[in-house]
Amino acid sequence: FEERLRLLETSFNEYRQTNQVAGAVSAIPGIVHQYMDQQMKEAVKEQVSRILPRVEESVNATLEAEVLTRSSHSSRTSYAVAADLSEMELKKILIDKMEGNKSIQRSDEQRNLYKALVEAYEADKAILDTYGDESAHAEEPVQTTCQMEETLLPMYETGADEQPIVQTSQHPEWFSQPRKP
């Protein structure tokens, strides 16, 4: 009986040792996984802290260029609206002058020119009343400064500067110089 008991105890101790080894072996992948996770987190944090300042510089430079481009685009469209307004004001002044000195009653041609000027003025006024400031934000492509540098304007050779155009006016009385007293 004691012999059997000793064999049973020995067998039980071997089983416990084998079971502990099996438990330890089965725990190894979990321990390695935790270690690798920790190492990866530290490596990522280190690389992010190293790269982040460069990324911030790049983003800030890009945003700065975009803001400059948009602000210059905004001032150009504001200038275009102001130019349109001054053109309309000039048309209105010309219409008033023509009505004031009765020059529209002198000839059919002047009357036709007057009517065309009034129609153009009314059309511009209708467009401005309809769209208002929306025309300032027309669908113009916004480009970054890098894209603007890449865009090259084509050069055309017209030959217009080679020979001056000499042509008399069909209405010399409009452009006559006053006589000296």
C-alpha cells in the first residue's frame, strides 16, 4: 500500500510540474504580445514626437499660402466690383450730359448711340440689382501660390507693333480740336 501511495504521490508531483510548465508555456504568447504592444506604443510615441513639428510647419506654410491667395483673390474681386460701379457711374453721367445738352436730337446716329448706351446702362443696373455682391464671388478658381507659379501665360506674336494703323474717324466733329482765338 505504501509503495502505491509513493508512486501515486510521485506521479501527482510530476503531473503538477508538467501542468505548471504547460501553463507557463501557454502564458508566453500573452506575455510576448503585451511586451510587443508596449514597445510599439513607445516607438510610435517617439516617432510622432519627432515628426510632428515638421508636419505642423508644413501645414502652417500651406495654410498661410492659401490665406494669402484667398485674400489677394478677394481684393481682386472687390476691385472688379468697384470698376463695374465706376463704369456704371460714368455711363450715367454720360447719359445725363447727353440729355442735358440735347445732343441726342441732332442726328439719328447720335440718337441710336444714346439708346444703346441707355440699354447697356439698364442691363448693367438690372444685373447688379439681381446679383448684388454675388458677382464679386464669381466662380473663379482659387489657386495656391505654388499652382500660380506653375501657370505660364502663352505669348502670342501678333505683329501689331510693326505697322501703325492710320484711319480717319467717321465722325471728325466729335474729335475736332478747338480753334485758337
